[in-house]
Amino acid sequence: MTQISLLDTTRAFKKTTAVNRLSLTIESGEFVTLLGPSGCGKTTTLRLIAGLETPDFGEILFNGVSGKYLSSSNRGIGYVTQSYTLFPHMNVMQNICFAPKMAHKTKEYQEKLLATLIEDLHLHGLEKAYPNELSGGQRQRVAIAQALAGKPKVLLLDEPFSSLDAQLSQELRNLIANLHNRYQLTVVLVTHDQQEAIELSDRIALLFNGELTQFSTPQQLYHHPETMQAAKFMGNANFLECTRISANILKTPIGLLQTNTSIQQEQNFVIARTENENLRPNHYAMIRYEALKLAPLDKARQSQTANYDSPSNTFIAQITSREFLGNLTRYQMIVGEEQLFADTLSTPHLQPGDMVELTIPPHSLWHIIGK
């Protein structure tokens, strides 16, 4: 397995800086996803790791050895692109065995390797088929087998699921997760799909405009994003402007909220001392849609009003709209003068106009500083 370290790595094309002073370390055997919107530098970073692009500044280390001294063919890398890169005049067996054949491996070695990859990639019966006779999912599996045939220590995947339907994409994600463990590979995946990244990754590097915004576990990035940009990109959330009035109490437009989490206290203290109000970033309480808990409200409580003086985290809300999304239902509601959204699987059938009890679990609140 291989550890990969990017140190202040920069790559520019004419007037566009695709990757700007990127520094991160991918540990041996780790599954890391480069995540972000189109044009954020994900594929350029992958090509830099592969040796297909050269950094303008900084360097890339492989187990401590600078990539300056390693050609792309000597980095122990298997690379799977979006377009599969299969040889159209070769059948499945020939495509898979191309790398070992060029390396002058014995016929016995090639046959044994082929049998293993056909088994692992579920390609039985397709050995003599040509790329134009295969489905998209089959071609992608052949491309992965072709990459693994060179016995790489690192597998680079550039949006391998983008052209597949939902079912095939899920099947291939499961397959890649199994291959990662079975072959003990360091894997770097490029995608713009948050769900793919969350499902597969040990850690996610979130990129915007060629710069690293956050590098952390999927759980940390989703529940505890460091910036507003990261919070919004990772999924739907409600944002309430807030003021932290004690270690675990936030003052919001709907009332006081108790939270089990806290922001970096030193950073908060520095911001509180900033004299120019225009330079102070806003503070927000973030609550993911699925974190809100809804329950039908009995008539005896419908006349009650929210208590703004104590942090109960439970409020009376009125449903204003309902949207069926298949495996969940999305409710829009009004709490005081604030509009909130909740995604739920288990709430009883609620109608627009219904009054509900809304609970915000303290552990689901996250305090974000940003514009």
C-alpha cells in the first residue's frame, strides 16, 4: 500500500488556477474521495497524482519519495477514467491481460490473473465479448479489471459511476468497496455526488475553486462542517441566525436552543472582540432536515405559545406544505416567523394546516460561523 502526500501542490492553466496550494495526506490503504462541484480541481488533482500533470509549485510524495523522481508508469497506479479507455479491437480477456502481456508475464501468470479478475469483477461469460457488445456497467467493470491487472498499490477512479443508472451505480459502489478491502489498495475517488462520497470514503477532501475547504470523515463533514459553503454542499439543512449566550445555549429567532456541541471557543472569542460590525461573519445554528422530529399536536396544546426564555428545543409549528419524495416525506412549516423543513420516514400522515410539535434534538444542532 502507498501513502500519498500533496505538499502545497499548485497547477494552473493560462489564467485559471485549477489546484491552489493543496496540502493533504492520504494514508496507506485509505479510501479518500475528492468531492466538489464541476471545475473545482478534482480531476486535475487526480491527474497530478497519476503523473499525467506536473505541478507548477509544490510536490507529491509517494511513501516519502518525491513524484519528481517517479514516472507515471513507476508510481504503482491503476487509473479508471469516465470513458473506460478500453481497446475497441480487443475482447474482454485481451483488454484485461494487456498490461501483464506488455510486462512480458508468462502465459500461466496471465491465465491465473484473468481467472481471478473475472471472478472478482463478475465477468463470467463475457471473456470473448468486445466493448461495443457490453453494457455501460459491464464496460466499467472491465475497465476496473484492466486497471487491477497491473497489480497497482493505488487505484484512481475518475467519476466511474457518472454514466450509470441508479441501480448499476449502487452495484458498482458495493463492488469497489469490496475490492478496496480485498486488494488492500489506497483508493482515490473523484465525484461530485455527496452520497457516493459519504457511502464509500474513509475521509473526504472537499474542494472549491481549487482549494481545500475541509478534509475529514464523512460523519464530521456532514454533521460538523467548518464553513457555510461546506454545510450547504453536503446536504439540505435549516439555518437560523443565532448568538451563543453560554457554552451550550444558542439564542435564535424561534427561541433558545440547547446544543451538545460547541464551536472553537478561541475563534469565537476573537470574533466577539472585532470592533467593525461589517467584518463580523454571521453565526448560524444548522439543523439537517432529517434531524427535526414531528408529532401531531393534541388540541389542548394548540393554543400554547413558545417559551422564549428557556431552551426547551420543543416548539409548536404549523405545516404549510407536504412533498412526497419516495422513501421520505418533506414538510414545510412555520415556527413563529421562521420557515423550516423536515424530512421524515415515520411521521403520521400530516396535512397542510395541521399543528405539530417540533423537537430539535440538542445533538443535531451545529453552530456555524460564516456568510
